[in-house]
Amino acid sequence: MLDTPDTPIDIMLADNNTLVLSAMSEIFEKDPRFSLVATSSTAEGFLGTVMRVPVQLGVVDWNLPVLGAAKLIEVLREHETAPRLVVYGEATGDTPRLAMQAGAAGFAARSGPVEGLLNTCADVAAGKMVFPFVDVRQMQQDPIYSLSRKERAILDFLSKGMSNRDLSKALQISTNTVKFHLSNIYEKLSVKNRAQAIAYYYSSQIPGRKDTDR
């Protein structure tokens, strides 16, 4: 028997394939655990909707046009009220690992059973990370994955040349808090200063780079 929450989980779906989107909509509408709020065929449409109508959970196609799921997740990572995201894509290749690296909370294979997608979404909404196709132990060898969401955001801002004062304004925190976060980032990445942290960040973004090479 399904463990139905007292309040249904608000969810939004995004997929470029209209047939897939229609089928997923019907599946989620029939499951009492979920309340389907909206659908979209583009990343921009998804982003615009969840910024106006907050939802708890989003299911997005990895190859969602035009931005793509990776960029969409990166943008949403900076918003505290952003939904937790499940990437719905092919389990072959590096897609599951890249989804986790981008900041998704779960991954479900398009070739998998419907129950797998539904249960993954329920688990992610409950606060779990669900990546059945990824060797998490190997990924955790890279210190970049030890950073919190805010620390990753700060590191991303650093790579764009932002000063401590700029970071303070962007994140609406004091400069002392910025320095505190920077100190934690340096310690976790085993670097000594801002330049080394930025260099580490850029090296971690090299396409096709394997975790064991870092």
C-alpha cells in the first residue's frame, strides 16, 4: 500500500516530448501522493512558472530545451524556495552522474518502470537523494561535493570575479559571514586563497573529466 502524505506533493513536469509529458501528467494525476500544478516543454517555461508558483518538486528531462536541465538546475540552485529536482533521462553514459553534479536531488531512467519514477519522486520530496545509477562513493572522493549549496554558489560567484562586498550584496549577508564561508571553502578544497579556489572550480568543470582524475 502507498504511503500517502497528509498533503499531496505539489509537482511540476517538464519534457520536450509532448507524448511523454502527456503520459507523465496522467500518471501523476492518478497518484494520490501528488498534486500536478503545471507542465512545460522548455526549461525557460519551467523556470518562469516555478518562480511565480512555487512547487515542492520538479521532474525535468535532461535534454530539455533551450537551456538544458544542467543550466536550469544551476540557476535554481541560487533560490532558497526552488523545488527539489528529479532528472528524467537515459541511464546510459554519464547523465546520472552529471545530474547529481549539477545539483539534482534524484534521477529516474526513462526506460525504467513507472513505479520507479513515482517512488523516486516521493523519496526526493521526503528529503532523500536518489541516484540508483551512480557510484556515490566514487563521487564523494572529490571535495567539491562536500560543499553546501551556499558554498557552491559562493564559489560560482568567485569564478565570475565578484569581490567580498559583491558577494555580501548578492547573498544578503555580512562581509564577515562571507569571509567565514570562504574560510570553510578553502579548508574543504585544501586551497590557501581565492585564486586557488577559482582554479580548482574551473578544473572541476572540464567536460569529460573523470572523478578519479581530480
